[in-house]
Amino acid sequence: QERLVETGGGLVQPGGSLKLSCAGSRFSFYTYDMRWYRQAPGKERELVAAISKDDSIDYGDFVKGRFTISRDNAKNLVYLQMHNLDPEDTTTYFCNARNTRLRNEFWGCGTQVTVSS
């Protein structure tokens, strides 16, 4: 069964940086569009960043140039580099893989990011 595992979350001070990683396994990673979402308890899930299998990139409006998504198909990894973090960025970040042709989509379990002084 397909698997996504996020790592890299943690506690960081306002203005700090974190780099999240998502490792995929048991599927053809390079054929999937990859996304980072976040969702706080009681709030709607929101798209943070997306990178397609063809390396097209999109960001949520709130990112405002602070985050960078990238992927390494040779290592089955997708990254989210985050800079200038704000307490409002505190939440759980989830990795998502989607293949529209196969109609297949799955999620990781998430990694917690806490921005606090």
C-alpha cells in the first residue's frame, strides 16, 4: 500500500525556518502531483503548496514568498522549505499525493509545526 511519511516539524521561534520532508514509498512517485496542506483543529484544510509531476508549482495566497516546494523524484521526496515563520503558521502539515489519471490519492499522517517564542 502507498505510504507518505512527513518529517521535519518542530518548534521554531517567530521569524525562523523549518524544512519539511515527505517520503513516498510503494508507488510511482514521479507520476504523482504532490501537495502540502495544513489544517488546524476546527479550521478548514488549506493548500500550502503544490508541485505537479511536471514541476508546475503553486502556493497558497498566505505563503507570500516565504515557502518553497521542491521534489526529488530519484529519492521519492518532496520538500517544503519555510522561512519567516509566524505563529499563525502553527498547525499540522500534511503531505498529499494525487494521480488524476489513476484516480488515486492518499495522505501522510502529518507533522506538527509550532511557531512560538
